[in-house]
Amino acid sequence: KEASLYELTQGIIKAASDDKIKGLVVRIESPSLGTAQLQELREALVTFRDSGKPNWCYADSFGDSSSGTGLYYLATACEEIWLQPLGTVN
């Protein structure tokens, strides 16, 4: 089952205070999210990062055939951004 944006953001926020969760790896693909949705998801990731737990982002590329600005903006909520060696930033 795919999670809704609400379920996803609430899960990330709850994970920030869950002692069983030690860190978070975010894999960004090509979500079809609008600017407001990207901002909401980014705020949840910032909340997680501010809890003191490590979080990392991985992407194959940011914007193969279109602008990757929104996806990269989302990735900046993580303390490290990993891009595959042949990946592009458009």
C-alpha cells in the first residue's frame, strides 16, 4: 500500500521521537508533488534531522529530463545528499 502524504509526514515526525529508530535514509525518485507538498514533506524531514538523528538522501539524479530543483530542495532537508556517480543535476 502506498502511503498518503499525510501518513508519510506523520510517520517521519513520529520516527524523530522513537528511540528504536536510529536514522533515516530517503530515496528520492521522481515524485509528482507540487511545491506545497514538497515543502510539507521537507518540513517533516527537517523535524527528524533536528531531533539529532542522522538522515541521508540518495537519488539516481535530480531532473533527468526536467528541472530537478524541487527534488533537490527536498533533499536539502537531509544532512548528506548522495548521488550515483553517473547521476545528473538539472
